[in-house]
Amino acid sequence: MKSLILTTISLLTLTITSQAQSQKYQNRQLALIAFNYNIAKDIKPNFDSFAHLFPEAESRRADRMLAVTKERTWYLIKAHLEQETGMYILPINSHGSSFKYDEYNFPNVNINRALKHGSTRFYLKVDLTISSGIPKGEMGYGARATVDTTLMEGLDQEGACLPSMTIDVTIYNDRGILPIQRVSSTITATTPWVMNDDTFKGLINRDEYERNDTNTLLGLTNVTMQKLLRQF
């Protein structure tokens, strides 16, 4: 009985803590200071093969595929954060010339500059990375038995990859350079990708994509965000 009571108290404490954590952003304004979208070099060529599906970027320094993907992904992430936590994320250009911007017109400043030139109480940084879901050391002859052999067979196809997405969200306040919260989530596609136009559904067109389908880029992003939000 005592053990049951202690377990119940622990669960209640975790629930209350989680609710308090997310509620502290209710109706609070946050300013984005950086959104980094990175695709690992070993699988980037898989994505580059479909660059022709995307319009030319405004900046010559910008990657045409990333220009569209980064913008659409940001608004997906923003919607998730606002809906689940009650926070309000300011427009990305809200600080005007006080902030520096990257080639995709997203803020690109560190927290020190944000504290010096910003005017909000909270600041937000998002890092998204797509990498191979199978470590290099687990490919080919002698691969460890822990690797799903079905996935290995799927990776034998030309141009196939098994993407793994990680999203990190770091939040600061106006009192210092140390984060007040940092959450991270990683999701690996359920099956290897042999990329085609459908991989970019919702990006190269306005077609609806299956939100829980980890075999499309936006679907994988959506599922990764769902997992991340459970940590707020």
C-alpha cells in the first residue's frame, strides 16, 4: 500500500510539474533568435536529386530546396508550440535591423546579441538535424545483430536512406545567457526512404500529407514535434 501511495504521488508530481512548465509560457511573447536546418552530408545528395522540384531561392547563397522546406517547417513547428503551450511567437522579422538574418531571412543571432538588442522577455532557438538512422559502423559485413535486418534489406535499393530527425528547442529569458529550458526529440523513419515526389508532399505542392507518416519529410517533422511537446 505504501509503495502504491508513493508511486501515485510521484506520478501526480510529474503531471503537475509538466503542466506548470508549459503553462509558464501561456500568453508570453517569444522571439526567435535562430532556426538551424541541417541535413547530414552523407544523405544530402538524396535530397539534392529533387532540387529541381523547387523554385529558385531569392538569395544566390540559399539552397532552393531548403528555402521552401525551412519556411514551411518553421510554421509547422511554430503552430505546434503555440497550440500546445499557449505561447505567442513573434514574426521572424519583428526585431528588424537589430538582429542579423541568414540567407533564408530567419534571425541568426546568439543569445548575447539578443539580450543586448532585443525587447522581449523570452527568446527561442530551434535546431533541426536530419542524419542517417543507422550508424556507419553498423552497415555491411559484421553489422551488429541489433540492427533490423528488414531495414538493412531496404537500404540495398539504389538511392535509399533511413533518415533520423532530431529537433532541439532552447528557451532563454531576458535575465541571462543560460537556457531556462531545453528539450530534444529524435524520430527515425519506420522504413527506408527511396525518395520520390511524394517524399516532399506538402512542400512542392499544397497537397495534404499524412501527419503521422514518417516516410514524408513533413510527416517525419510532425511526429518528431509531437514527441518533443510531451516534454514541455
